[in-house]
Amino acid sequence: MTAIFPMMPANYVTASQDYAVTVNDQEVFVYPTAVGSYAVLSAEGEQHVRVTTKFAFHSVQIRPLHLSIEPIVEGRSVSFELSQPCKVVLEFDGDLLHPLFLLINPPETEKPDPEDHHVHYFAAGRVHEVGQLVLRSGETVYIEEGAVVRGTIFSERSNHVSISGRGILDASGWRLGAKGGLNPPSRDSADEVSQPVIQFINCHRVLIEGITVVDGPSWHVVPTASTNVRIRDLNIITENGTGDGVDVVGCKNVDITNCFIRSKDDCIALKAVDYHHPDGCRNVEHIRVRDCVLWNAQWGNAIEIGYETQCDEIHDVVVQNCDILHCEFEGYQSGGVFTIHNGDRAIIHNVLYEDIRVEDAQEKLIDQKILRSKYSHDEERGQIRNIRYRNISVLSGAFPVSIIQGYDSEHMVNGVTIDNLTVHGDVIKSAIGARMVVELARQVHFRAR
């Protein structure tokens, strides 16, 4: 068993005032945020974890639940064993405002050469202020474990570009000024707009791997009009009310694997248009989301297609083997775990959600609609066809309601298969049993095993 314990930047922040963490009896630095504390490290094999709190508690729950991690509580300390790299959340006395995120990635297999002139190498033990870093074809941003980079990363019309490492990209307090420069936020300036933390526009062969992104002012990771994008082992933690995790905008061939996202808006969203960049008005196709752990807080959705669907097709989307820790209450609006909001002309079809565990859905489980919304631009309404849900389990929390709704007789939802849906261990065999409203829809079928 091995673990890598990064060198902490001396000039960054004080440690969390809530938690202390050791892994295999070695101290791990714990960072504070507005939505909890987090520790990041690389490890493989069995790991013994001990968490000591600065407060008294009665109970602790470790998510994802399917890992069946059994904690041992001794006073204000919790200890448990991990058999492999994973992303887990500790919640004490049901408090969702001050959890501990323990984010363990597999160790890196190789590092770039710091002397390579194609590499922007940010070394451990320092905070690096970069403003907006522009990445060009063939270049790599490497954030070493134990480094913190403050700013944003942007690339346009580039090939073979990457962001990797095990360090932290901290975008707290950065906005794009009216003249294109990055500045700390000014709440009373009407000339500033929010800038994505990482954005690739019209790029080919993109890799984002291993880093932790925190506290951006807006959307966090936004591939736009790009092809062959791989996002893996990424962590995102944010409290911003418009702080989507990953927004796939007008892209083809995108793979999102083994990521942890705690966001206050959509965790993962697929869209067809970015209003600031016309190249974003493209079809969305061949998208894979696998082995991710998601927490959608208060606004938005866990896994969203929409609202911006101003294209011809969004299709061939597969979401597999994910854990939804929380999908928090939005206020009886359009929030949900699995949401398709077709607000424009697109035909959304051939979408599969499979082997997904839902631990707490305070809004809807499924919210699938053809509609006109404030985000709509097309006059023509679209279609939703051939949507499959297979092996979806609601493990705990409330029994969430669902809605499947078309727009009119010419724009109906057509073909939804729900195969082996279980809620609190019970197999659901009908729309009534699922607490689901179905309107202007054809061929909605439940199958029970």
C-alpha cells in the first residue's frame, strides 16, 4: 500500500478548523471551504483513515453508501479502512453544511519534464497567481500535488492540450473584466462577467486529469464545440449559485470518468449553445459519464440535458455506475436527478442511464420535458425519444416524484423504458408506483425483474 502526502503551500490558507485527518498515521492537510472541508491525496492499496473532529457529534455517515464503509467511533475520532482509491464524504449528525470530503485519486503514472517549454509546470509548496492562463496547441498545464494555482485556464482552436497533476486550481474571486483582463471581483461593476474556470473552445484532443477545482465564480469546466475530450479523476467543490461542475457544450466524443462534483447548480450538464461563442451551436453526441460521485446542492440538477438545446440532435449519451449523494431541494421547480429539459428544436434521443444509486433525492427523480423556457431561442419545439433507465436504485431519503411531459400533440415524448427501478428496496412496476406524472407522452414502459 502506498500514499503520497503533498507538501502544503506555506502562504495559502490556514487549515480547516473542523477536522484533522491522518492516513496510515501520516497527517493530511485539510482545506476549508464555505461548504465543508476537503483533503486530497494519491494512494493505492489499503489505507487506514482517522478523522478527528473539533466538535462533539453523535453519529457519522460515510457516503457513497454502496461502499459499506463501517466507521469505528472513539470520542471525537472516526477511523475506517479503504481498500482502494475513492471519493468519500463524511457527514456528522446529518449536517450537510459542514461535511468532510476525502478525495483519493490513484497515483500518477508519469509526470512531464519541468524543463519542457511546452509545459506550464507549477511546483508543489507554493501558491501560483496566474490570472488567465492561455493554453496553445501541444501545451500542458501541470499542477503538482501540493501546489495551488489561482486563476483560470483558457484555450481556443487548439489541438492536443492537457491539464494534469494532483494539485488545486483555486478560482475564488476571479472575474473576466470588460477589457478581457482577470481581476478580483467587484460587486458593483456592471462591466464584469463571470468567466469559466476552465474553458476549451473548438479544441481537439483535450485531457483534464487529476486536479481539484474549487470556488469558481461561474461554470467550472466547459468544453465548448470541441471533440475527443477526456475528463478523469477530477474533483470540483463550489458554493456559487451558478457554479455548474462540468458543462459539455456542443461537443462530440466526451468521456467523463471517476470524478467528484459538489456544486450548487448542475453537476454535469449537456448543452448545445454557448451564447458568448457561436461555435458552441453544434450537436452534442457520443458522451460517456462513468463512475462519478455527485452532490447537487439546492439549485439545478445532478445530471442535466438542457435547457439550451439549439441544435439538430443530442444523442448517444450513456451515464453509468454513478452515485448521487444528494440532490437537494430547489423549491418545486425543475430540479431533479435525471433531467432532460428540451427548450429548443433539438431531437434528444438514445440516452441511457444505467446502474446508478441515488441516496437522497429531495426534488424529482426524473424530470423530462419538452417546453418553452426563458432560455429558449428557437421557435420550433423539439423531440425526446428512446430514453432508457436501467438498474436505478433510490437507497434512502424521501420517495421522489417524477414528471415526463411533452409540449403538444406534435411534440410528444416518445419511448421511455424504465427497467428495474427500485425505491427503498421495492421494485417499481408502474408510473403510479413511481409517483410519476405522465402527460403528452407515448410508450412509457416499466419493466421489473
